[in-house]
Amino acid sequence: MKFSKPQKIFIVDDDEMLTEALSDFLTRKVAHTISVFSTGEDCIQHISENPDVVILDYYMNTVKKDAANGLEVLEAIRKHLPNTRFIMLSSQESYGIAARTIQKGAEYYVIKDDDAFQKIADLI
């Protein structure tokens, strides 16, 4: 299932180099408005912007040690924006983590690998 033409995409990850590269890649490939956040808390503060798609990392605690993880952010946003679509982008290869995020409302779980950016662009 591909997403229907999103207008606003949020990228939430504490890896600044990754978010910059992914934002640049998606701008070239899907040409939508993209906002980047280094913590889930920052992202949640901007949910009034009504993102169509949120791309979340699972662990985001390098900027803030007690930062919410991607699953917590997904659950918080889902309560307010039930039609927002979610892609979990994570280096966590745990089947349990992937299953929980899908169960809680992420449409896709993408492992951070060499093809991850293209997989996300294809989904969008």
C-alpha cells in the first residue's frame, strides 16, 4: 500500500547527518515539504502542522538521554492525528520492536541500510 500524495513529511531522528541526507533525498525524489526534528518531543510540539507522513527512528536518545522512543512518539501523535501515516526507520533489527510498531500503527518498518532511502521514497 503506497501513501496517497503527502504534502507534509516529518523526519524524526537524532542522527543529524542521516536526517539531512534523507531530507535532501526525499526533496529530490518526491518534492514535498519536509520538516526535521532531532527528538520526538520536538516533533510532538509541531503536530498542529498536521503532517501527512512521519518517518520515525526508534531510539532517539543521543540529543536528550531521556528522550521518547519512536513508539512513544507514534502513539502520542496517533491520538491527535489518526490519519497521519507512519514509517519507522530504524537500525533495530528486532522482530519484536518491528511487530510492536506495526501493531501500534506504523504502516512500514524500514531497516537503516543502503536501500532505506529509496524504499521510503518508493512508499511515499
